[in-house]
Amino acid sequence: MKKKTVSIVLFLIAFIATYLIICFAIPGMRIKLEAEPIEIFFKSITHMVFFKTMISLVVAIIFGAIPLFFGKKK
């Protein structure tokens, strides 16, 4: 695959993984509700969207840039 394609795929995977880790693995960011699991899932994703998106974006940009800097040079 081309460097740009690998970079985009890494960016997307890192963004989604980081966002979900922030939502569910960090104890201070978890939501404590007494509700159905699907409702807890959607509320966790939509709670503090801007903050979680900014952190995920920074991490994803770093991971997405790795193939561009360390790939084979022509």
C-alpha cells in the first residue's frame, strides 16, 4: 500500500481506539449510570465530545505521521 493509504488507515484506527479508551478505560472519564448497556455506551461516547475528540485527534495525528516520516524514501 502507498504511504498515504497506510497513514490514513493508522490515523482512523488510532483515533477510534483512543476515543474508546478514553471513554471506557480511564476511571475518571467513565459514566456511572443505572441503565441499559446500550444507553450507557451511547452516553459514554457523547459525554465530553470536544475534549475526547481533541485528545484522540492529537494521538491519531502522531500515529498517522509515522509512515510518512519513517517510510522508504525514493
